[in-house]
Amino acid sequence: MVEIEFLFNGRNIIIQGKLEENIGTIIDKFINKAQIEKNSVYYLYQGNILQDSNKDSKLIDIIANDDKI
């Protein structure tokens, strides 16, 4: 189990997930917890916007080696 940290409106929201879980599933958990509209935010990781095409990718395939540690 890993913790994914989202920064939204000045607060940190922690979502638990698995490295083999799809990014889209993790984002859905965040949306539910933050109680926001799905298309009202962009997702940045290492200064880049996560594209819709990445949402079917597994977390382990997206994260940087430093974050895997």
C-alpha cells in the first residue's frame, strides 16, 4: 500500500492505493474525498500535466524512480 498526496486549495489530501493500480482509479478516489467535479481540475506531476491517455496507466509506470523509493 502506498500513499499518494494531492495538494488542492492549500490542503494536502492523502489517498491510499497500490503501485499496480490505475491512475484513473486513484484520481476517482481523490475526487470523491475532495468532493469536487471531475473535470474542474488538472493533475500535475513533476511539473507536467497528466494527460487523459495516462489515466489507464499503472501508478508504478508513471512515478519517478525517486518516488518509488
